[in-house]
Amino acid sequence: MAQQFTEGEGKAASHVHPAVTHSHDHYHVTHHHSGGMVGSEFEHRAYWHTHEHNHNDLTHSHDYDHDDEQQEHAKEAHMHDHAHPTESPG
């Protein structure tokens, strides 16, 4: 695993979230080409589902409240290996 750090800090100081495996409804977002010239006609498409998945440890900073980060986690888009969602590297 690469060492993580932040380059500067937002309103919330740099902090670490430990690795966790849990389950909640989570979102995936794709870019759908809807026509026209390549790169000019894309729309976001979202889908969601629930299954157990992991998050590796994460060091970061941000400009929103830490309590909001915890409460709003399930509303964030996630990316992981659906063949092995509890062993994903991301």
C-alpha cells in the first residue's frame, strides 16, 4: 500500500479513516454517451444496490464537517470489485 498524505488542509484537518468492511446502499455513476461529437454529449447515469464491501484505510482532508462525512457516507458513489467486494483495493 502506498503511503497516504494530504497536500494542505481543508476546513477539516487531515485525518485517517481505518479500514472497514460494512454494508449499506451505495451508488455507482457511469458516463453515458448520448450522441453528438465524442466528448460533447455525455450524461451521468447512477444506479445503486446493497452488499457487504470494504474500504481500505484513507487519509484525507475536506471542506465539510466531519460529522456530515460519517452521516452522509452511504450517499457517496463507490467503486470496487464486484466479484470480490470485501477484498477490493479501493
